[in-house]
Amino acid sequence: MQSELDDKQRNYLIKAHTSAENLLRILNNILDFSKIETGKLELEEIDFQLKDVINNMVKLEAEEKGIQLAVSIDQDVPEYLVGDSLRLSQTLVNLSGNAVKFSEPGDTVSLKVALKEESDLEAVLEFSVQDTGIGISKVQRKELFQPFSQADSSITREHGGSGLGLIISRNIVQMMDGDMCVAPSVRIVVHPAGWGFNNE
């Protein structure tokens, strides 16, 4: 026998789902960091649609916190790509998840995708994740890409996390011949180069 969930039950379900996803993300980050340290992390080359990767963002977690997710994809960005969609998704989930985690109800987290270069075989894309959250200082930015590091120890107590998401994401992006940095506006920019888009 099935029945509709009331608001209280739905709220419990969303929180349980979000907690499970966060725990899985932490475990995956620990495993991936181990692979990176031992040189065993490998990338795949498969056909995929960019919108499918974008749809894997942390929408449920954002909805629970009352945060708006704004996605903007330039019209000239190829829809069909060849590369490791799982690792790209993981990177974007890490970045957007951090932004959502440190934002407050009513804040906005935005993802912008732009085409920087293209040829018959490659498309260089720029992914920019930006939020209107608490922000970090210039001193704290220097620690962001250190293993098990977060901008402030109080952040770990309040928001949780392994402190591995950004360093794993940067390693993945570098394996894609790209780069990742924190801009003065606290914008994280990813340049995955060497991604051929499907012309078939």
C-alpha cells in the first residue's frame, strides 16, 4: 500500500538522502585520494552529453538549504563531448557542494560554462563556480589545495567534510591537461583541455 508523504516525512527523507550522499562523497574522496597518491587514478574516454553531467549537481542539497542554483551555458559550448564524464561530474559536485555547504538560505550558487578554444578534435571548456557565501581570506586560500585542509577549523565542526574535495578535483583537472585556481572573487575556474567533442 502506497501513500503520499507529508511535509514532515519528505523533510526527513531529504535530510537522510543528503546525509547519505555526503557520507558517500567523503568515502569516495578518501579512496580517490589514495589512488592519486599511488598513481592509480585513471581517466576514461566515453561519449556523453554535458547537460547530463550538469544535472548531477547537488540540487537536492541546495533545495534543502533554500539555496538557488543558477546554471548558465554559453550557446557555443558543444553539447556532445568525449571524455571522463564521471570524473567531470565528481569535480563539479565537489565544487558546487562546497559552495552550497558554505552558503546560507537565500544565497545563490552559480555555475557558468564557456567555450575558450575549439578545433576539429578538441574543445577547451571553462567551468566557473561562484557563490555568495561566507568567502575566504587570501591567507586561507593558500591552504585550500592542501590534503585534509579547510579554510577554518570551525568549518569542519559546523559543516563537516574530509578536506580532500578540492585537491582531488584539481588533480583530476590536471589529468585532463587543465588547470584550477581560486580567483580574487573566490571563483573556482576549471579548464579541462584535450576533450574531443563528438562530430558524428
